[in-house]
Amino acid sequence: MATDAHDPSHDPSHEHEHGHGHGHGHVHGSEHGDEHSELSETELRVRALESVLTQKGYVDPAALDVLIDTYQTRVGPRNGARVVARSWVDPAYREWLRCDATAAIASLGYAGRQGEHMQAVENTPSLHNLVVCTLCSCYPWPVLGLPPTWYKSAPYRSRAVKDPRGVLAEFGVRLPDHIRIRVWDSTAELRYLVIPERPAGTERFDEAALAALVTRDSMIGTGLACAPAAASR
């Protein structure tokens, strides 16, 4: 289970929920930057293999890009958006999600590798949740697809814990000072799904329309659910 870890030298309006049991170094600079550009041995091997397969005509780079994009930005986040939308319209499902997120999510058909143990964390008018994996890049694939590059970067992994309010501001999310920020540290044993607040003015929206307002970033905590007007543009 996650445990509280407060550092009085930093912003007292945020908390860190973690399970890795290790220290966190501070890395300056934007989380979108690439401060560790050298490829690992595994990455070099993957690129070399991809190059050989492409040269031999076994792999179409364009098709591969489409496949990666599908899992990274379409299929996965769409699944999570459906979970969120269902929780907004169905109080019984929302309570189930709170008590047993793994089972509630699986009931919609989203289960499997990287999603065996899930916990849903809800945003409220006084609390904003942010998810990070400080050790590596643990991420709930069944509901969010493949993790974005910035989620795996060292700057994000360290700064999300040390300066979550600053990181959120760089993503365009500027929260009032009275809103507390809780940082959840994913592990191989437990992954998190943020349930963003339902946007105002959506009282008459059906579940499908609500799901269209839910973004990948809002389910990580680095974004908010879209306002209806923004989603229609």
C-alpha cells in the first residue's frame, strides 16, 4: 500500500504517496526535455533490429508509427475515458471503482498486463491528484495505452514529487493555492487512474459525450477534463 511521505522543506500543500521505498533526486529543467539523450543498450539493439527488418521489407515504418500512435493516444486513453464517464453517470459504479478499481475496470473489459492491480483516485474541489513512477515507468496500459515519452523522463519523475505545482503549471494546469496536490507513485504492484472532476455544464451529456471530454493527461493528473465548448472546437 502507498504511504504518506512529507518533506517540510517543500510546498506543504502537496503529499506524496509512494511504494518504491527509495530517495528522489531533483532534476532541473522541463519535464519535456531530454536530459539523458544517450540510448541504452536495449534501445540501440531495438533500433538496429528495426533498421534491418525495414531494409528487408518486413517492417513498414509508417505502419509501425500508426500502430504505436494507436496504442499511445487512441485505444488506451479511450478505454480510461469510458471508465471515467461511467463513474460520472453511475453512482453505484463510482462507489465500486472507489472500493475495487481493478474489478470495476475489468467489468468494462479492460484488464490484463500492466493493469492487474489498479486504484482510482478522485479529484475534488479541494484536492488534485498527480501520478508518477519515480523508479521507472509503471503505467496502466489497459486504460491509458502506452506511456508518453515525458512520463518516462527523469525530469518528470523527479520534479513531479519535488515540485508538483510547478510541473502542473508547465502543462498549463494552474491550480489555486487552496487546492491540495497529492502525488501517487506507481509501482509494479499497483497503478493509479485519476478520475478528473466532471466539467460544469455537462448535466445533460450522455456517457459517450462525457467520455469525449476526458483526456489522457487528465487521467494522469497533468491535465483537466475538457470543458464542453473546448471539446466541440
